[in-house]
Amino acid sequence: MSAKIVGSLQNTLSKLNALQKPVVYNTKVALEIAKQVYTKEGMAVPTGEQFAQAQQTLQKSFNMSTLKNLTIRDVAKGGVVAAELYTFFLVGEIVGRRNLIGYDVEPAVEHHEH
């Protein structure tokens, strides 16, 4: 029994070890591309002032007085936008599965231990 567990564990560790090199390589490539984009686009780390400005904008957006001033038309527009986003998500799921019907899930088999 323990030999079976040890063999299974060794098999899993060897598979993880085999994945290590491709993962490290792909991570390095992704970081290098990100550095190139960062420099090419002239990006910079946000300053404390920019963080404070963003925080103030968010606080104004979620202020209760602005929610009270919403009209039915504004709420309807927001609902349409939310429905569009949800539809795009669903279409993306269908494209990703390459199938209109859901994922092919195997039914769970119950194991009874004695």
C-alpha cells in the first residue's frame, strides 16, 4: 500500500519537475515582453497624488446623492450595458468550449469505504 502511494507521489513530482522549465521560460518571456511594452508606451508607476485622485473619483461615484439623482432612463441604460456584457461573456464561453451546449461533465461516482 505504501509503495503504491510513494510511486504515485514520485510520478506526480516528476511531472511537476518536467513542467518547471517551460513555466520558468514562459514567465521570463512574458516579463520581457511586459518590460518592452512598459518602456515603449512610456508607462510609469502611479504617484501618491494619482492614487488619491482616483480614490476621490471613486468616492464621488458611489456617493448616495448621485444614486438618488438617477432617472429610470439611466437605470435602463445601465441594464442594457450589463446585459450586453453578460451576452459577450456567454458568447466567449461558447467559443472557448467550441460547443453550444455546456461542458461535458462526468457524473460523480460515489465510493463506499468498508
